[in-house]
Amino acid sequence: MNNAKKTQVRPSAFKILGRIFSYIWKNFPKRFIVVLIAIIVSGVVAAINTMFIQVLVDHYIDPMVADPTLVDPLMKELSIVIIIIACMYCIGVVAMYIYTRLMAVISQGTLKAIRDDMFWKMQKLPISYFDSHTHGEIMSYYTNDTDTLRQLISMSLPQMINCFVMIVCNLVAMFVLNWALALVVIFLTSFIVLFTRLLVSRSAKYFKETQLCLAEETGFIEEYTNGQKVIKVFNHERKAEQAFDKLNNELCKASTAGNKYTNILMPAANNLGNLAYIFVALIGAVFAIKVPSLDVGIGTIIAFVNFTKAFINPIGQVSQQLTFVILALAGAGRIFNFMSVAPEVDNGYVTLANVEVSEDKKITEVDHWTGKWAWKHYHKDTGKTDYIPLKGDIVFEDVCFGYTKEKEILHHINLYARPGQKVAFVGATGAGKTTITNLINRFYDITSGKIRYDGINIDKIKKDDLRKSLGIVLQDTNLFTGTIMDNIRYGKLDATDEECIAAAKLANADGFIQMLPEGYNTMLLGGGMSLSQGQRQLLAIARAAVANPPVMILDEATSSIDTRTERLVQKGMDALMENRTVFVIAHRLSTVQNSDVIMVLDHGNIIERGTHDQLIAQKGVYYQLYTGAFELE
Amino acid sequence: MDIIKTLAKSIREYKKQSILTMIIVFFEVILETLVPFVMSILLDQGLKKNDLNLCFYLTIVLVVMTVICFIAGVEAGFMASTAACGLTKNLRHDLYYKLQSYSFKNIDKFSSASIVTRITTDCTNVQNAYLMIIRTAIRAPIMLVLALILTFISSWIIGLIYLGIAILLGGALIFIIFKAHPYFHKGVTTYDWLNGVVQENLQGMRVVKSFNREEFENQKFNKISTTIYKLFSTGEKISAFNSPFVQFAIYAIMVVLSYFGSRLIVDPNTTMTTGVLSSLISYAWMVLNTLIMISMIFVTIIIASSSAERIYEMLVEQSDITSKQNPVIEVKNGNVEFRHVNFAYSAKASKLVLNDINFKVKEGEVVGILGGTGSSKTSLVNLIARLYDVTSGEVLVGDVNVKDYDLAALRDKIAVVLQKNTLFSGTIKDNLRWGDENATDEEMIEACKLAQADSFIEQFPDKYDTYIEQGGNNVSGGQKQRLCIARALLKKPKVLILDDSTSAVDTRTDALIREAFREKIPNTTKFIVAQRITSIQDADKIIVLDDGKIDDMGTHEELLARNKIYQEVYYTQNNKGGDNNE
């Protein structure tokens, strides 16, 4: 139904990083600058620390050892130098504390900003997006992908910035100290970089394979655990075990391979670092003894030996993060892609207004709730504003619709529902019943034709106001975590407790709610798992009732309830339907019998229409359905 | 302790690699720690005395040491991966096999989502911890101790200072972890809550949009995401002390070394030299690095411990239904009898789900079971295949108590078509073979004809090789039910139980299925649980259940004449007509 996913191009790694940084920059500009400065300060101090070793050995210790008379004055001087250095150290430590602490706020704040943005964007997406993507797919943006993003932003990114600064500071310090040895260090380091890159690319490959295997195994466990009872009933345990072992062994193979490369990364980088450190010492010694022009003292060598470590360490750290960063960027890419899906468009301008109607039927807009509504229609060309009373009159004029351009689902539908009428749709799965209701509340837009609501083309009505005037009860009742009262109040957020209870009474739900130990304050968890299907349905009806809309859509609202329970629900439904325009879609024909008009849909066409008695007399498709000759699903 | 013992049982064939890893790491660490020591000799004896030959000679020693370390490190890395991934594989294997031994009661206890997490994420956490334990947990303490010893040899004053700093810093790092961890832990839990909100929104998006509740939901989400932000950032702010502490320790050591070090070198009465000073700096790094590693081990183990607990929970769960010793392995006939059966799902429940159920059914009879939602129809039929054990009383199949049978033998002869049924991804044939893995094509077609499934299967382009998607989502509800019945028929059962298995099938097809049963498998005892009177009205016996008790039992005519509940259901369905009229 939706090709947007396929046509979108995966953004490049740099674009994704750029987008993450733009989030940081937008939310924490000052703090981010402070962080950068603090990181640089602490990096410089760390480099000075290493350089200080050279000064210490070459300028103080060596002369003092060579000439004991210098001990006293030099020792005094050294004390002062150490105090100065200690002060710098303090600055370095404070800078480090500042940036790690600020980074905690920045990284968590950025994550929150991205998460909030993502949720808000999701709320704005059209229904078509949710119909064409599985919940699992969308959920994985929030779970797996956000998890990797969390690690990227809160761990990898600060560490990589830090390492980068360390590498640069050390590099500069080395060149300041001795350019020849600096070149030697760079030369030796390049081998290490090449080697670790090789390992990283290998481990990334196996890591991806591991993810695939894990996903496959997870899918298997999910499917088979859901059907665990069937497995037991069919004595199928051994078979399931064999199938599981096969997947499990494959996963083990891939993860062992991937882990091998990751696990040798650290010892390899470490020991190669040690090798470099040895060679630096040796080459330093050679320079010191054979090439005096380079002015290499023992202090320089000790300093360089330490520089080699300080230089290679961050490189090892970065390469260890790299596998992870590659995967995390892919996840971030998916999140940003999801966020860039076009939101639901709404060009409607006709709104719903609270009004008072005077005795001579003059309508005036007021700013408080009156229980009376009117469409406020502003005419651009004349500059006049019309008020049309909300009645619930709906007309389809030659409506055609398809979820995709290629396949039309509804063909030239004409129908009308006068205020207070009950219109029923009957037909097989895929006949287009639910599609019709999807069009009335504009979850989808029609391809051609017109739908009028109280005479106004619904394109012109603002979606929020259009939906405010329509109530809907669906087959799958979705309740939300919260109390029963919260769930009923969902229909009208400012409803008083009394209003909610009145709605529950209307829906015939008050009885069972009173029986619950905590009554209306009973907490519902997991979508109301603790309630029966029928009870959930009654709550959904009460929720719609409290909103008190002039038009109701009941989409298979009673199909999964047994006939005894349905009678209970039916009473609530009947009360709800009174004085409203109602569209009913039902599986059980018993639900639709007393409708004012019944439409039989087949492959997107209305093939029969009339009252129950008329249709029975016709002995057509409805008659066959009614007598059970056809399968209805 | 029990947890570790139970989990350790899964190491099995990877014991060798685990122990070898530790041994290799042990020697590797010793060699690595000695490198700065040799280096100090190179600087003092070679460089200071302009002895280039000694320099070269010592360099070769150092290179050999490092190369050995390199090889050992790589080898240990390989083996550790094999051992850790192997352990995980075995753990997953053990968990899954354990799951297969579970009874329905055990299955009800764990949600399928929690089982998935235990077998996947929790096992991965344990894998990471194990990897840490066999490598880093050996490496870090040894390196710490050795580095301290070597420092003490060079200078006991500096050694003492290192020891003091190590204790202080180590204490501080671990203190920080224990301070910060509760925040992270709570953050992760809140995270699940947040995902719950997203899930609820995804499922109820139509409701959200119909009621214009986008903004309302957004506020709900923001509130939780703010909580998460606060928890995590508080935790991280506490952890933010970590690296400055370490850095501070390094700088403190540098200050101490440069002052005392110089004094000691200058003092002719000590053996301190410049080379030794350089090795002391290396040891300082080693001490601090190992402290960081140790704190990381703590974090990993804390994370893994709750995972380990969850895995343990599943591993020690004992199935409450097992075959007894020397079981009966043949079900002689299809007679079924209930004798004073009481049943409750939990021993603690105050109310019985089934209360004093008595009835007797002869082979080949058809029994209808009727009752409203919550009248325990499903519970009753589940006892026949011993999917649950009775609380008291006896259930007999083939005149033998079901507890005396071998479980597999019993369930082989009783086919249950469950109310919430599942088809698995695979072809139709794959699914049918669940009933009998050696079934021939003819047998499969025969079973499908009985279940009235053959006609629609033949209309699929790939016929019996049509691929069924996960959960059977590409066939309609009625088709799915008929496939499930066919699958059950292939078992050639002595007792067939249909638990509301034709609710989505139209009445005509439903009647055809029952007619086929009557003609083709007359000797199979049939239990039919149904909402529709038409599905059971021609049964030999109809049991009317109400609130866990048998309200009445008899034929359609008898019940229609005397039973109130039956009459009520009958008249509701017939007056309101619709899908239950023939």
C-alpha cells in the first residue's frame, strides 16, 4: 500500500551524524561549546603531563645526578615547577569532570529530544502508514534502534570525541618534543591502524550475521512459543527441539566468529602497541648514541615511550567502538527515515463551534460548552462566515476509492444517511465495508466523487473537528493502561465523574464495574487483560458515549462476543444508537436486522439495498447470507 | 550460589576452553607486566652506559616477550569466544528443552514475550559476563598485584603510595557504581514502560485518531520520557566522577613520582635510577587501568545477575505433569469417564473452576458441551488429554486413569483442536504432517476432505504446497479452523475434541463436517464445545455447564423440554436468527 519505505534512499553515515549533531546543537548550544573547550583543555593537560617527564629527566634529574652540587638549587626550582604543574593537573581534572558531567545531560537530553520527536511525528502519521507497516517494524525503531542510538550518543560519541582530541594533542606534543621520533611513532602506528581496521571489518561482517541469526532464532521462539500448547497437544516437542537446535548452532557459529575478532582486537592492539613502544625505545637509543644532532636525551625517550602508549590507546579504543558505531548509524538512519515520513495533511478550514440557537433559529457562536454545535464555514471569496448546524447527515456521491492507484476497492458508491438513521453494511471479507468507514472519518481520502457531511464536502472540514463529530467503536477494543474512569474519560477529557458514570450506565457497563473490587478506580493493565471481551467492548461503548457525537460508526463491534454476552452489549449499543446517525458493520446479521437500510457489498459494489424484510423477500444474496448458505468472515 | 551452580551445568564441553583461557591469560599477564621491568634495564644499563649491543640484545628479549604475549592474547581471545558463545548455546538449548517439558500450567506462568527475552537477551548478558570472568577477571587482579609487587621491589615508599591510591580509587569507583546503578536499573524498567505506551498507541492508533487524542498521548509519552531522562542523567552524573577520579590519581602519582623519584635518584644511597622511574610510570598506568577494568567487571556482573536469575527461574521450574513409572502405553478404546472431578488452576484459588463433574461416555459417542463464557467448557475438555491435572477425582480414558498413561501415548490417541489455535509457517502439507509425520498425500487429502478443507485448498494456485505465513495470517479464520481440524484428524485419534473449532465456519460447512465425522470415523469419541446450538443439537449427549458445574445433561429434545439455560440459548439464537439458522 505504501511505497515510501522502498523509494527512500538510505542517508549516508555523515548525514546521519550531522543530524545527530544538529539535535545536540539545537538543544544545548552553550553546553556543547563548554564541553568542547573542556575536552581540549583536559587533552592539552594530558599531553603536557607526558611532556613533563622529558623536562623532569633531562633538565633536572640528569644534571643533578651528573653534578651533585646542583642538587639544592635545582630541587628548589623543581618544587616550584611541580606546584605549577599540579595546578595545571587540577585544571585538567576539573575540565574533565565538567565535560563528563555536561555530556551526561547533553547525551540524555538529545536522546529524549529524538525520542519525543519520534513519538510526536508518529502521532501525526496517517493511518495508511500503520496499515502498511507491521507493529513489530515500528516498535523496533523504539526498542532496538533507539537502544543502539542510546549507546552511540551516550558512550561511543563522547569517547570518540575525547579520543580524537587526545590523538591530536599528543601528536602536536610529540612534534614539539622531537620531530624525528614523532615520525617513527606515526610510522609504527599506521601498521596498527591497518591491522585493527582489518579486524574491525571482519568482526562487523560476522556481527551482522549474528544479528540475522539472532533475529531468525527470536522469530522462531516467538512463533513456536505462541503455539506451545499446540506443540504439546501434538507431541511435537522433539521436532521443535531439533528445529531450535539447528538455528541455535548456526547462531553460535556466527557469534563465536564475530566475538573472536572483537576479542582479539584489544590484546592485538595492546601488544602491537607494546611492540611499537619497544621499537621507539630502541630507535630512540640509536638516535641518542649515534645521531647526536637530533638531541635525543633519555628524558625524551622515556617521554616518547609514554607518548606511544598515550597515542595508541585511543586508537585502540576508537577501533573497538567502530563496529558498534557502524551498526548504530544504520539504526539511527532507520529512525530518521521513519521521522521523515510525510505526516497526515489537513487542508480543512471548516471547524466545529459551540453555538447557541435563539428562538428565531439564529445561530450565534459562543466560547463555552452548550451541547449544541455548528460547522463554522468561512467563505474566502465573499468574506462571510456561515454557521451550519451539526446534524449528522451524510451523503456519498459516486465515490471511488483504492488503497493503491492500481487497484480500486470501491466503485461508484452512492448512499445517504439522514440524521438519526441506522445504516448497515453486510458483505464478505474484502467487500469494502470497513473501507467505507475509513473514508467517512478521512483515515483515507477518496479517489473521486464526493462525501458530504451536513451538506459540506468533508475535504473542507478540519480533520480534528470532523473526527470530533464522529464516534467509533471497533472490533478490537483498545483500552489504555489506567483506571476504568480514565478509559471512559478518553472520549471527553474534561468529562466529570458523573458524566462518565452516566455514560457507563447508558452502555450497560455500570453493572459489572460496580462489581469490581475497586469499581471505577480499578487499574487496567495490558489493555484490560483482566476483563472479558464483552466487558472491554462495553467500556469502548461507554467511551464513545461520553463523547456524545452525532454520528457513530460501529465496525464489527460485537463479532467476537458469544451470543449470550452480545445480548448484554446489544442493550448498551441500542441506547448508544438512539437519536444518532449510525453506520453498522456486522458479522452477525442479528445485529443489523433492525437497521433503516441494509447495504450488501460485494467486491466494492453495493449489490442490494433495503430493509431486512425487503431483502429477505428479494431472496438474493442477503437471503442466502441470512440462511447460512454463505460463509461470512 | 544456586544460580551459579545451575547455570554452570551448561558449560559442559566448553570446560576445557574455559580453563585453558584462564591459564593462558595467567601467563600472558605475567609476561606483559614484566615488559616495563626489562625496559628499565634497557634504559639504565644499555642507554645510560652507551651500550648499544645490550640495547639490541634486550630489545630482542622484549620483542620475543611481546610476540609471545600477542600469540597468547589472540589464542585466549579465540578460546574465550568459543567458550562464552558455547556456554550461551548450551544455555539456550537447555532453556528450550526445559520449555518443551513444561505442562500447560507452566506455560501459563511465563508469558511468551518473557520466554523470548530469557532465551535471547538474558543469555547474551550472561555470555558477556562469562567472557569478562574468564578473561578480564583473571587478568586484572593478577596485573594489579604483580605491578604493585614490582613497584615495591623498586621502592617500597612509592609502592605504599600506589597501594594507598589503588585502595582509595578502587573503593571510590565501586562506590560510584553502587550509587549510580539503581538509577540505571530503574531507568531500564521505565524504558519498558515507555515501550508499553508506544505499543498501546500502535494498537489503538485508530482510537487515538478518532478521539483526536494525539496531543494527550504525546503528553503521556513526554512525562515518561522525562522520567527516563532524569533517571539516566542522574545516574550518569554520578558516574561522571569516574574518569576525573582516575585522572586525578594519575596526576597525583606523577606529582609524587617527580618529587620523591628525583630525590631518590639523586640520593646515592638508593638504587633508584631513571629507567626505574620510567617503569614506575608504566606500573602506575597498569594499576589504574586494572582498577577501571575491575569496575567494569562489576557493572557487567550486576547487569548479568538479574538476567542469570531469570534464566535460573526457568531452568528450575519443574513440570507438574510427567508420565509415571511403568506407564500404560496403549489406549484400548475411546471410553471417557469423569468421576467426581474437581479442578482449580491454582491450589491457592478459593473457587473451583470445575466442581464435582461426573459423566460417562462410550466409544463413538458424540458429546456436545454448551455454556456461557467463563463456564469452564475449555477447562473440562483439557482434562481429558491431561493438559492439566485434576485437583481431585479421576479422569478415565479407555477405562484407565489418565495419570497412569505414558503422556505421549495418551496424547497420540486424543486429538485436541484448541480454541486459540495456531498454524505454523510452512506449507499446508508441513502443517498437516504435525498430525502424522509419515502421512501420505492420499491420507492428507482424505483428512482435508473430512474437514471440508480440500475444496478451498484445491483452489489455491499451489494447492497443498501453499505456503502458510506465520500464525496462518494468509488464510481466513474459517479456513484456518478447518486446516486445524484436518491436522488433528491425521492423528487417527480414539478421542477427538473440538474446542469451539468451527466458530468461523458457516453453518452449512459446519454441518457437512459433522456429517463426515458420523460416516467416516464412527468409532472415534467426539467432544464438541460450541456456542451455536446447531453445532451440537444432534449429539448423543449434551452437557450444559454453568459456573463450573454440570447444570444438566441429555439429548437436544430432553434439554429443550426441561433445561432453562438451554432453552434460553436456543430461543435467543433462533429468534434473533442470523448465522445460526439452517
